[in-house]
Amino acid sequence: MRLSFHRAPAEEQDWNDLMQVTPPTEQAPVGTYAEGEPRELFVRHARKDGRLVAMLRAVDHGSSCVVEAEVSPQGTNQLVKAGPYTFSDAHQASAFVTEAVAALMYLGCDIQAA
């Protein structure tokens, strides 16, 4: 069963920007990074009551895309690594992070792009 969630009106631009995690569609200019060198696509921080509860980071490795996650177990202030979650491309990784961000927002977290 798949849960649906309410989409914010278009005038709430900040919320919409955080929900839509879109990987770059163009190749980086020649010389920006070495072939096969990992590059960070995006980072999202989730906070609840001002406390960091999760961090999601997508890294493109060329032939795959990895989402690294760190979460704070309830009652602690320490972040623990979860994953990594490997996907065949940046679009799949982006969809995963978009769903995770939606779930965190449903649970009352504030999401920040870094």
C-alpha cells in the first residue's frame, strides 16, 4: 500500500523546492571533476524541535548513485549511519530521497537543503 501526501500550493516555493530533489541533467563542464570521481548531488537535513534527527546525502559515482544517511535514534543526540543505499542512477536516488523527505515532513520535521 502506498500512502499519498498533500502537496503544498504553488505559492509555497520553499516547501516545493525541498520536496523536489532533481539531479543535474547536464554533464559538468570538462575539468570540473575527474572521470569516475564521486560528486555530491545534494544534502537534506531534517530537524525536529531544533534537533538534527536525520541527514541524507546523495553522491553520484558515475555508474551508480549512493544515498548516505545518518539518523539520530530517539533519546540520543548522536547520529548513526544507516545504509548506504545504492541506486543505478541519480533519478532513482532522487525518488528515494523525495519519499524519505515526505515521510520526515509528515512526522513533523523541518527540512533544510544544504
